[in-house]
Amino acid sequence: MKKKKLALVLSGGGFKGAFQVGALEYLLYNPILIENEVIDIDHFDIISGVSVGSLNGAFVATRQLEALKDIWFNKIIHQGPEIIYTSKFMVDGKLNVQKILKELVPDLPLMERIFLMLSRKKQQRFATRVMKNILQLEGLADNTPLRQLLEKYIQLEKFKDVEYKMGFVSLRDGRYRSLKHTQLPDDTELQKSILASSTMPVIWPPVATIRTQDETLIYDNVDGGIRNVSPLKDVIEEINKHSDDHEEYYIIVINCSTHELPPLDPDPTILDIATRSLLEITLAEIFKNDLDHFLWINDMLRAQGLDKLQIDNKVFRRFKIKIIQPPEIIGDTLNSQPNIIRRWRQLGYDTAEKETDSKNWNI
């Protein structure tokens, strides 16, 4: 009999990550059915995450689900998102356009406004001043509180019997990179890597450098979800490196988003539209395309009665997979209102219970 091994894939999704934590509560505290066997999950052999998934995944990989629940369902709910980030530009997850403009555009006295309208030279100077303010603005929020949480809870010595991977993108070359915790030399670089994977561009400043074990420096790093919203490929690559004929991997994907989107405000600002374009539509479409491609390969191999197919040097393997994702829309990526967080948690728990109450692991 083959040894059963479990891999976990955690997508990005901002505060919708509460859905993942609710699903993980069910998976780790209740027996689940894997084909004809009922098992209790005490750990995952491989975990890969991007964005909020890298944060949640780090706590699961270090077996600190209770601490993660406390952060989400105690601290965030009762103290607000300030335990993750602080910002003078955001209120309840909404960007305040007036505050942003007040910071970036100087408020001139009446006479200077008149002179500005009459003088091209003054207009050029004013535009230069505004552009300088824009370029000096690294982000709309400060995620120092999140960095401090990582410093408190996440250290290399806490990773036992797990391959943990986090993905991020370098703004220098636009490349997506996925690193294992074992590729990082110390706790500081590990924490910076998770922070980079969780850093939404524009909202938070990029992580300036990440240093790996081989002394490679990776510059200006942000959320891996902008290129790879579901790190399913990272897990498959890891399985292909290590698995043998005596092991059988089961993959659980917990996606925070649906293919549907929450309604936009009736009178959206330009920032509302930008947020919708970057954080909602684009990410949902990337995830759908990645998953569709994976399922197409699975279906092709199953139709031919194959578990594995090698073409040239590339191996295509059929995997057994469960996909846990929201059946309905509750709130958007930046919505941290307590009632929304609670509803995401319950929906994650209920959805995980429903999806795992079946022996069918072939989508």
C-alpha cells in the first residue's frame, strides 16, 4: 500500500484569508475521508502559499494554528487591521481619496492659486513638486505591525517535517520566485520573504532585498499573487522532485476567491476601480486559468488511463485533488469589518466540511 502524503496550496486574497483559516480549522480538527480511509490530519508534508496564503501557510507549517486564529478572530476583529498595517490614507479597508490628494497635492493660498493659473513656469514647478511627492510615496500603508508579528511567531527552528514554500515577485525583473524555507539563511530573511509575499503593491512598500543561502540578493519584492495567485505549480514541482512509487500525494487547494466578484459601489472612485482591476478581476482570472490548465492535464491523463506521462524531459502526473473555495461572495480583498471576517471564517469551515465529506479526490 502506498503511503499517503498531503500537500496544501493557499491562494492570495487579502482579508478573505479568513476563509482559509476557517477551512483549516475544520481540516486539522476533524477526521476527513481520503478515498476509503478516514484520517486525522496532524500536518501537511508540503505547503505553498502566496500573499495571505504565505502568511497563513507559515503558521500552519510551524503548527501554530491557535496563534493564527487568535490573530484573525481576536486581534483583527477587536483591535482592527492596525495589528497588520497602519495608514493615514485608509479607513476600514477603504482608500480615502481626499487624504491622499491632500498629502500629494500642496494646498496653496488663494493668491498663489491665481498666479499658478496665469504662469506656465509656476505650473511646471507645481507639477514637479507633485510628482516628487508621488515618487517619494512608497506605499499607502505601513506593514511594520505584520513584520513584528512574523518576528514574534515565525522562526526556522519551528518548521518540522514539512516543505514550506512562499512566492513573491521582484519589481526589478518582474519574475515570480518561489523559495523554500530551507533556502533562507536565517529567521530575518525568512520573515522578509513571507512579508514580501504578503506585500500588496502600491498599498505597502516593497521589501528591498531578500538574501538566500547561496548569497543571491533579490531586490524590490512584492506579493507573488500578482503573477501566480495560486501556487499550485510550486507544489507539483516539489512533489515531482521527491515522490516515488511508494508515495501517493493528495493536494488540497484552499482558494479565497470565487470567479464572481462583489458588487462595486454605485459611485466608485478611481482608486476603487484600480483596486477592483488589480486585486479582484485580474487575480480571479489568473487563478481560473491556472486551475483550468491543471484540470485539463488531469482529465487528459485519466482519459488515457495513465497516472504519469513523460514528454521529452517534462513529466506530467495525474494528481488527486480537493478544491475548497467560497460558494458565495461576502466581501472584497481589503474589507476587514468584524462581521465580514466572522462570516468568511464560518463559510470556510462549512465549505471544507462539505468538500471533504466524499471519497472522490478526482476532479
